[in-house]
Amino acid sequence: MKEPSTADRDETLHAFKGKPSKTTTASPQVIKESDHAVALDPTMFGPGYPSSNCGRKVVITYKGKSITATVLDVAPGASRYGLDRTPGAFKALAPLDKHKIDVTWHYAK
């Protein structure tokens, strides 16, 4: 499957309040609140356990600031190219009280 261009990957990064998961999910790795980790929409995450995208790095940019995060989970409710993130990844880009920010992202080389 051909990956879409970076321009096609403008998406909203959501911040959620509540207890973060610290258990293994779609990845064999335990995800901590402080990690720079993301969950991709099911189509981008791919099939299998763990999927072939699990462990890949993505570069996320918001208002000129970029971070690198690791794909460690699937976000079943995310729209196409959507990302959910850990609080650590979100806080590296914006305060948690923003709740939702529009970002661009691409796979790291």
C-alpha cells in the first residue's frame, strides 16, 4: 500500500483526561504516561500483533515545534491518519489544557 504524502497527514492530536494506560495493549511494550508514544488509526496501524508499524518512529509537528514519538498502539476511534498520544508526547508540544491540537506528522526516516 502506498503511503499518503505528508500533506495528507494533517490531523488533530487529542488530549484526554483520565487515568493513562500503563498496561500492554496492541504492543508488547508497556506504555507509560511519560513516554513519547502514539496510537495510530486502525488502517495506518495495520493488522497483526504487533503490527508492522508498531515500534516505528513518527515526527509530529505543532506550531513549528517537532517531537519524535514511537507508534505503540492502535486508536480504534481515530479518524484516518489520526493520532492519540500519551500525556508525555502531548505536553512536549502543548499544555494539556489545550485538550486538542491540529498537527502534521510523518514517519521518521
